[in-house]
Amino acid sequence: MQVAVGQAGDIAAAILGASISLVNAGGQTQFLWIPGASSGEINVASKTDPFSLNQALMATTPAENQIFNPTAGTFSATSGALSRAHTR
């Protein structure tokens, strides 16, 4: 991602967001993994996330140009036991 503006007064924003969730038939979230998050995850038993996939950049003046260039890496997450919910 890159944000840049050409003149004062301009605004540039970029947001990258990623999450994976599993929801049962009853509508309850059984698993929620947010790569790079330190809280808010549900039932994550183990994970590998070399960097966050959730980033925000903003530039408001030409001197604030920003770049997010992630390195190569492997992301993975394992859940604990998942329960089932039945609806009638």
C-alpha cells in the first residue's frame, strides 16, 4: 500500500483489513482470527502471523507520503474444538 498527496490540503488514505471467522448454524462465532491482533480473537489454539495484515496509512501533506510493503511470510491458525449448534 502507498499513500501520497501532491499538494497541501489533499488527503490520501489506504486501509488493508483481514480476518477469518467460522460461524455455526445458530449464528454464534466459533472461531475468529485477526492476523496481527493481540486481542479479540476467539478459539485460536495456535497461530503464525509474521506481520499484521491489518494496516492503515494516511497522508495529508506531501512530506507525509507513506508506504507499507510487507515481507514474505506464512500465515496459519489452528482452532480448538468447534461445537455445533442445531436450528429447527
